[in-house]
Amino acid sequence: MESIYYIPTPKQPRTPPHESSRDDRLRVQTLYYDAKWTIDDIILQTNLTRRQVEYALHHRPTPQKHSSGRYILLNTPKRK
């Protein structure tokens, strides 16, 4: 006869994912590119997740403004 054991595990509260700030992303880029730290060292030092560190290394520290995608109706010579 199979016996099924129930092992209770503590439930951890669900917290929203920690979003890294501009300063965190800038710090990660400085440590990686200028100080030549490894990703693992950065994770231990900054208390960020691996995904946050990888995001910081592949993106700019601040979001950039996107164009609206609409073409201008009058170019410069026609406006004059």
C-alpha cells in the first residue's frame, strides 16, 4: 500500500517583483563594464536578481522617448 506523506512548507507572502531603479541599473553597468566584475559578484553585492542584472546590461539606464510613428505632413521646404 502506498503511503503519501504530507510535508508542510511555510508559505511565503507574495510580494510584487522588485523593480530596479535607474541608480541600480547604472551601478550594475559601472561595476560590469568599468570595474570588470562578473555577473555573480554583482548579484551578491547589489541584492538584485539575475534577470534584473541582465536587463540592466542589455538596456539603457533610463527609458527613452519613442516617436509616435506618424510622419510629418509638411517637410521643411514646403513649410517655408
